Amino acid sequence: MFSAYCRGEYALAIYGLFPQPEGVMWDFLSLANPAEAKLEELIGAQNRTFVTVEALIREILSRLIGEEDFPFYQFVKFIEFADDGTLNRHAVEHGISIAFGTKQNALRLILYLDFAHFVLGKLRE
């Protein structure tokens, strides 16, 4: 991922970076699992019948920054998606977005991964 970024292959770096925060979160949950007692609450908060790692990320971000819309995890109907270069996890991973491969977007994901690592460190304290 970082090699691709250094070579200027930003779309490739983004494809590699997007699943990393969820992987880091899954590792945290499966090893330390401090959120186990909150799973039922998270299920209700997300209006889901099961908890996904993405839902947990949304919940943590919501509680930290007090927002409901997150740049990478905004729900978009693909039919209505405007490919303006905005990073959207679902649009990128499902091939709806093709204008996302910029240096700025790759840097955003690198910083976001660092932020996810920081947050998990705080949860362990």
C-alpha cells in the first residue's frame, strides 16, 4: 500500500488501505473484545439484526466527533452517486466510483488508519 503510494499509484494504495481500519478493528474485537457487553446496544443503535465491524466504526466515530455523516462511510444509492472524486467506501469497493484515485484521498486514508489505531489504543487504557 505504501509502496503503491510512493510510486504515485494512488488508486491501488486506496484499494489496499480501505479495508485496513476494519481489519484493525476486527483484530481488536476478536483479541481484547472489550465491547462485548455493548453489542446489543450497538445492534439497536445501528437498526441492524447483527453488528458489523463497519457499524462499530460508525458508532465509535459518532461518539467521538458527534456527527452522523462520515466522509468514507456515507450511505449512497449507487444510481444517485455523483463520481466527483469523493471517497466513499462502498462506491469504491463496488466499482461505482472511478475518480477517487488522488494523492489527497490516499493521504486521507493513511491518516484515518492512524486515527483508528490511536482510538483503539485509547480504548485499551
